[in-house]
Amino acid sequence: MMSDYIIVYDIFDAKRLYKVRKIAYSYALEGQKSAIEAPLDRTLMKTLVRELLEVVEDEDKINIIKVSDAILLGRAKQINYEHNGLVIV
């Protein structure tokens, strides 16, 4: 089952930052700088975490937060997931 996640990262090395950003954005719907929104199921989450662990060091920080009850402001839209596909309403 797909769920919406916010991925926030603070990476202390420019090369690692580029690699983390590239990995994270490959799963993202949208994002800004070091915070992105990504729809993930269990398999995608495991793959994402495995890919990130290959890049990050102890000094880096990545938070992956499941969005359950979002408060939407401005142009934000609720995303519904149906049959492993995205339907944006």
C-alpha cells in the first residue's frame, strides 16, 4: 500500500549531498532543496533506505516521515493512491 512520506536531509559533504539528492529525487513527486515528498510502498521504502545507507556517513542526517493527517495550505493537493498508481485530485 502506497503512503506519502516527507524526506528531509542534511548532508555535510558536497559529493554525498549530490548523491543523496539524486537518489531522493528519483522517488519524489515534488521537493524543495532538502525536503521532498515521495509516495512509497514497503518495497520502495526498503530500496530507498538501502540506497541511502550506501552513501551517508555518521555525520549526515536523514529523516523519513510518514504523512498521516496533513494540513494542506495554499496550492497543496491531497494525493490518493489506487491500485499502485497515483491519482492526483
